[in-house]
Amino acid sequence: MFFHSLAVLDATVTSLALLAHEQADAEKIMAGLRTATEKCTGYEHADYEYSGVEALDAPDAGDEAVSYKVTGDIDGDKVPMAFTVVRSSSTIVSFYAINMLDAKKVEVPAEVVDAQLAKLEKVAG
């Protein structure tokens, strides 16, 4: 399952993806992501390069969460990005935010995470 949404708060643009997995797979994905954000300094994806990977304090959300920042080199432009990835049971919700007006303020808004997880948990029962 994949769901994509877009929210705009001030100059921050936030997007999310909803991904359904088997429980064990979801836990394994989160463990791998946590390790990668602590050890990785950069990576390449879809012909774009990402550097400056920085693990952040994750919110107390879902069953577990991982947060990090990176800087993407997108067609020559340096784009700071923030991610918060939350596991709720076997579902992973990935939040992504950019702020093109003030790179120092790039963060996934807590109110977006809280609101979307509340909707997910209501539906999941």
C-alpha cells in the first residue's frame, strides 16, 4: 500500500508515504534505517547524491521512530531535507520535509506526524 500526501506549513513542504509490511519485515526495516542513519555519511539514489546524513532525536511516536537530516544534490542544487520514519505495528509511515526559504528550519512538523498517526491508528483499530 502506498499513500502520498502533501502539507504546507509556513515555508516547509511536507510529504508522506504509507507502507504496509509484514510485522517482522517492518521491524527489520526500522532497525536497518536506524543503523544507517548512525553510520552512513552519504548515499546515491535515483541519480541524485545525498550527503551530511545526521541522525536526529526521533519523536515518541508509534511503536518506534527514526529521524534524520540529509542534504541532497538535486541537479546541482543543495537541498536540505528532514525525514521522520515511524512504525506503527506493521505499517511504516515516512515523512519528508524541505524548506527552500530557510534551510536551517527544515524539520518534519510534529503536528503533521501526530495528526497522520492518529488517523492511521484510528483506522487500524
